[in-house]
Amino acid sequence: MHSTDSSISQDRLKFSIRSSGGSPEALGSREFLRSNTLGAYSSSTLCGCGTRRYHGLLVGATHPPVGRVVALSTVMEQVRADGRVMDLATNEFDGAMSPEGYRWLDSVTDGVAVEWTYRLGEALELRKRLLLSPEQNAVVLRYDIDGEFDTLTLRPFTNLRDFHALRHKSGSHFDVRTISNGMSIAADWMMDRPLSLLAPGTEATIDPQWWYGLRYRIDLFRGQDGHEDLYSPGTFTATCSGRYTTVELTANLDEPAALEFDAILAAQTRQRETLLDVLATDDPDPTEQRLALSASSYLVTRPTPSRGDGKSILAGFPWFADWGRDTFLALPGVLLSTGRMDEARDVLATYVEFLSEGMIPNRFDDYGGEPHYNNMDASLWFILAADRYLRAGGDEAFGREVLLPACREIVEHYRAGTMFEIHAEPDGLLAGGNASTQLTWMDAKFNSEAITPRYGKAVEINALWYFAHRMIAERTREVEFVNEAERIAAAFNEQFWCDHLNGLVDCILPDGTRDESIRPNQIFAASLPFSPLSAERQARVVDTVRRHLLTPMGLRSLSPSDNRYRRHYGESWESRERAYHQGTVWGWLIGPFIEAMLRVDPTAQAEAREYLLPLAAHLDEACIHHVSEIFDGDAPHAPHGCCAQAWSTAELLRAWQLTAR
């Protein structure tokens, strides 16, 4: 088995996993991730074995930050030396691993570049490093060989398919052509967007091959099709050029041009140092540094109606695009916690351009279509993020001229009534939706069934609604908003408080029925900067949430005492949807819990930090340096969903900083 070593070194951040011939199961359970502002990414397991359809050394964004395609699936390397043939790649098929390159793997280092070191003999070592271009749909692999060998052969595999899909040989067509320093490959459905493969100094040979039936174990666990055929257009062969030999392979979906590895490495090293300088102290915190760097992975460029360089935040890797709710829940940790005020302003400005009838988009379309507005809370999370931005020292003129008018527009439309039956009731509380809509973050549906129906008056929606009025009142001093906030607070306490629950009901349906499920949504009534509850009631909410919902990995979405509680996430689409918000643990909720806990008891920082340590340890597990989307409700709380989730990573960083003050 392998051991784990994490350390901050002179290059500011370095994470190593020593394998010494470790098992593919251990290496294959950990993933690396590199992303850029286009929305492109590179991700696979540490041993290089693909376990998801979404894995690829280059997953390009053809309509940034969406339209993503798996362009370079993997590269299979073969070294010939002293009459031996050593295959360094690792693939899984039903019942077999082939090749078993992990046996040669000595270490994997996740620093500025992702680096694999292979020990091929006493006097032969191969080091492979990967860098994703920060500005192109392109990746470069550099091979440095120390010692004498006969040949190094690189066989790249490219599927050029939508990253949600799978490819099989039947019905597939590729066009392969020779170009300077390499070859160009176009696929059936995107002939106008060929992939160039370039390796200067090698012998490029067009030699098409299909490998059949590769197995993706995570897809199969999720109840999906998990087998794919991979296509290779040919090979690149290098021969030994002395004691040290270097080969670079570029895969570029934008243009047939090779990347300069050293230039990208230097630029990304400087970028990381600049980001970490914001956190500079006499005693650097390794966890804070790791989280700050990983949080930056989610920031992308999002074209707007007025400009092409707006900014947004991807909800998670490997499959999410940018969602309004996720963006504004993640923004404080991703950008404000790391001092990136200009980018935070750009994200807020981007979404203001898409504001429609008081509605912030629920999500942007995966294929560049019109935004989807089916939500009730993204606009309210926007108001919270705007407030946090201004409190963190954001541009006051931008606040007056852009943010406050947008916040007022949201409140006015919500009061009068807008899309999806969203409106203010006569008592001042906010209601919306119907039995067939899912407008809050608990939005799971199976076929047409809403798993957690929360239409009517939802508790966190109304806590945010109260906060929105208080925020505008504080910044405008308008009596109207002060009075309305007081009216909302009175109705909130009267209708949501429940003595026998020692907390708040989750939702009030249009017929007046109170949903007394013990859920984490009530924590926001204690965590928001303005609360409609008394200090005593805030403390009781924190106590109830702690007793029923707190786990080492975040908050459960439903109390285990509820007969609908799901202990495990499930292995089919239906079981996953039914478990998603019925007991599954959400890592991002640790942020509001810690904030509420410290608001109730500012002296509890040491205890609060203890609650964060298991999630900090998780940074060495599923996707290195990132926090997963969800975890099983029951111990040992196995991770599921997206392996790198923006709001999970961001809220851990924000909570980590809160407990250090």
C-alpha cells in the first residue's frame, strides 16, 4: 500500500503520494484536477486509469465555459530498454487491468504541474509532467528521461465526443492527417474543430487502433453505462539522445501549435505565488493555502451581452456548468477569502446583465443556449453575496450604481410577483412554486415526482428575504425597508418557530401545513448577518442542527430520526435522486453552521476548528485539494457526486478563516 505525505515546500504547495508499487484501487480512488478560465480541464486518477466518462487529459470547452468535449482521453507510454518492454499506462477492463503501469510508478506529485515518476531500473527513471494551458483548450505533457533507453513510444487516444456521452467504434468516423510535427484528427460530428497532436523531435506515425470495452468503475457504480471504445490515430516515437532525453507532447483543440512547457510552468508558478501572497503571514497555514489555490480552479470567463470577458464560477467538476445559486454561495470563499475583489466584482456584474424580472439565472445552458431561470433563491443569494462583497471592502461606487439597484429590482419584482408564482404574501413572507416545481437548492426530481416538495414558504428563503430587506435598509436608510423587515421578522417567528422541535419548521405549504422535517435549511436563520430570530432562538437552532445533522463531513439534509432518511447515496439514478436531499451529507453546509455557531458563541473558535479537521483531511482523498459535493449520511460518510465542488471547497476555506480569527 502507499503512504501519504503533504507538505508546503519552496514552490509554495506540494502534495505527494508515494506508491512503491501500490494497489490500483488505492491510487485509482484519488483524482487530480487542473482547469482554466475557459472551462476546460484535465482530470484522471493518480495512476492514470480513467474511472469516469468525464476523465480526460484534455476536456476542452468549445463554447467557453461550456460545450465541453473529451479531446485527449489518455496517452499510453511504452519504454524499450535493454531488451525489456515497459508499458506505463494503466487501464481497466472487465476482470483485468491492462497495461499495469502503476507497478512502475514510484510517486505522484500534485504541485504546479502534476508529476508522475516511474522507476524503470536502477539507472533509468522517467518523469512525466502535465500542464493545462491557462488560455487555450490545450495541454502539454513533458517526459524527462534520466538514463539510457532504446525508444519511448507515445500512443495518444482521442474520442472527441461530448463529455456526457460515450463513444463506440460502431458508427464512428475519424479523419487523420499529417501536419508539421504531428497529426490532426477530426471526428464525425465536429469536423470543423480538429485536435492537433504535436511532438517535435519525434517520429510521428499514423497507425489507427481501437481499444474495446474500457471499464469506468464510477459510472457503473452510479448505475450508468460504463464501457467505452477508445480510438488512437497513431504514435510518436523518440530515441535516446544521451544521458537526459526530453520529449513534449501537445494536444491542442484551438490551433495546431505546440505549447512551451517551461513558459507555462513559470507563469503558473508566479500566478500561484501572487495568490498566496494575499494570505502571507509569519506562520503560513498549509490548509488555507491549499484551499485558496484549489478555490481558484472554479473561476471562468462567461461572455455577457455587453462584453466577452465577464466572469462566473463553475459549480463543480467534472460535470457542472455555472449555476447562479452555487456561484453566489461560493463567491465569498472563492474570491473574497483570497482578496480577489476585481474578479468578485466581475462575477456580480456578469449576473446583473442576465437579471430578468428580478430573477438571477438558475443555471447557464451546457450548450450555449438561453439561461434557465427555474429557481427562487439565486436572486436572494446574489443579494447576500453583494453584501459580503461590500463588507469586504468592495467598490462602493459599483455598489451604489449597480448592486443596490439590482437588489431593489429583485425585491420589488418578488413583492409584486414574478416567474414561477413567486410573490410576497399579505403577511410579508415570500412564497412560490407549486407541487410540480423545485425552486430551492433541494431540487431533486425523479421523472415528474418532486422528492422534497418545498413550495409555498421555505425557511431559508424567508430568512434570506428578511436579510434582503435589512441589507437594503442599512444601506439606504429608507423607512419602508425597515418597517417591512420588522413585519417579516414577526411573521417568520410566528409561523416557522416550533417549540417541540427546538427550532424551525422547514416549509409551510400553501394550505398552511407545516413541514416539521428537521433539515439544515433552518441554520441560515442563525448564520446570516441579519437574523429574524432572537439570540436565544438562534442558539436553540444551532443546538438542534448540531444534535441531529452535524457529521464530520458537513450537515445531513435530513435527520436520521426521520423514517424517510436514506443512509447511503445509492447506485441507480432513482436511488441517487431519492437520497440526494433525504439524509445525504452536504459539505458546503459546514460554512453556515460554523458561522452560526460562532455568532451564538464567539469564544467557540477552537471547538469550531475541530469540526473542520475531517473535511481538511478529505483534501488528501477523493479529488486532491478539493472537497466533494456530497457524502453518505451514515459513517464512514463515503464521498459521492462531483469530486470537486465549488461551494464545498469555498465554504471550507471561509469557515477555516473564521475559526482562525
